Amino acid sequence: MIVYQIAVAFGRIVSFLPFRLIYGLSNFIAWLLGAVLKYRSAVIQRNLKASFPEMSQKEQLKTQKGFYRNFADIIVESFKSLSISEKTMRQRFVLRNPEVFQKLYDQNKGLIMVMGHHTNFEWTAMSIPLVVPQNCYAVYHPLKNPRFNKLIVKIREQFGLKLFKMADTYPFMLNNPDPNPLYVFMADQSPHKGKIKYRGQFLNQSTPVHLGVENLSKKCNLAVVFIDIIRVKRGFYEIEAQLLFDKPQETETYEITNTHLRALEKLIQKDPPNWLWSHKRWKHA
């Protein structure tokens, strides 16, 4: 109880700071993570070396430093989410090509919006209802602490996103009466070892991949849209949508999975520092 109250009080104080001070704090956190704590440094270096074997050690260290800056920005921007207004978020989060979503909505077609843990994925999921016509839904894994869980749900749902538990994914999506929903999926984490059913080639490595996007898009006849998240400058993001499939039931087995893997791979290769390299993505490779 006391830990929760202290954490929330600290978070709210930070959230009311102007962005200029927020990013000053981010610079300190990035330095602390990288130079002092060396947060998951071995994991990051191992992932970078395997993913970019041609990258020099100097470039790897530069990318790792960029990762810490990106990660620190996500931390402070998450604090800012406690008090950020809809007006401010609309100014800082822009959809470059809304026609992709509008066309599907006009066709009464639901979709899965697949993305990776790239730049501020938290703000993206939280803010997507502000820029698309669809009702937006996202799966989440409940936290063990009920108070923290309630707070996180409140933050993520503040602009209209509706969350459902990971354990309820299939029954929720198969029985959702919404005629044209938008589901947010982050499909770049490692499946549980006992649930690996497919391995694809990703960043020069044989990689276990979740098949939820492919299976559910076919079962629910949902279009598949991949988004690039671009940090224009600190605290300002734009997303670019790419329609991958509008007739998923006509695709070959693993075609959807391999296609969104290629899209994410291309994004990471173009902008390496801003992906979540600290994740043990290949622990079951």
C-alpha cells in the first residue's frame, strides 16, 4: 500500500513537469541505465551482434546508447501519461495516412493493427483511438498488484482504448459484436517455450513467433495493417500505416506471419536504436 502510494505520488509530480524538464530527467535516466547500472547490457550487445553481424563495435555501442535514450524517453513519457490532456496528445501523435483505416471502416471491415516495441509503443496503443474511426481494443497481461493494475488500465484506456485480458483473447475476439473493430497487437515478443509452433527468419536468426495475428485474422476475417512508429522529434510521433492483407482467409499458411515479420525487420534495420533490444527475444531460439 505504502509503496503504491509513494510510486503514484512520485509519478504524478513528474507528470506535471513541463516537457523540457521531463526530457532533462530522461537524459539522467538514460545515463544512469547505461553508464552506472549497465541495464541488461550483455543482452543488448548479444542481440545487436547477432542481428547486425556487419555492424562495427563502435556502431553497436552507439546503437546501445541510443536504445537507453529511447527507453528513458518511454519511461518519462509514461509518467506524463498520468496527466496529459487529449489536446496535447493530439498535437504530439499524428497519423500520416488515415485513409487506410477510413477505407476499412467504410467497408465495415475490422482489422488487426500489428506493431512492434518500437519508439513509444505505449503512447501509440493509448492514442490510436484519437486518430481512427474504429473502436479500438488491446490485449494486456494483468499485473499481480491490483492497485497498480487498476492504474495502468485507467491510463491506457483514458482516450477510448478498451483492454481485455490475454487469457480471454480468443473468446473475446470471436464473440465481439462490434462489426468493424481495431485490435492492437504487438507481435515481436518471444512465445512461451511450450507454445512455440513456428519459427521464422528474423534479423538473421531463426526466431520463434506468435501466430495470434495470423490465426485470429483468419478466424475473424480481419484485415491486417502494419504500422511504423516514427519519432519526429522528442515527444512527437507520427505513424505510417501499411495494409498488408484485406482478405486474410485467402492467404497461404504463415504468409501473414512472415509478411509482418519482414515489415518489422525493415523498420528496425532502418532505425536500430529505437527497438526494445533489452528483451530476451531469442531465449528459445
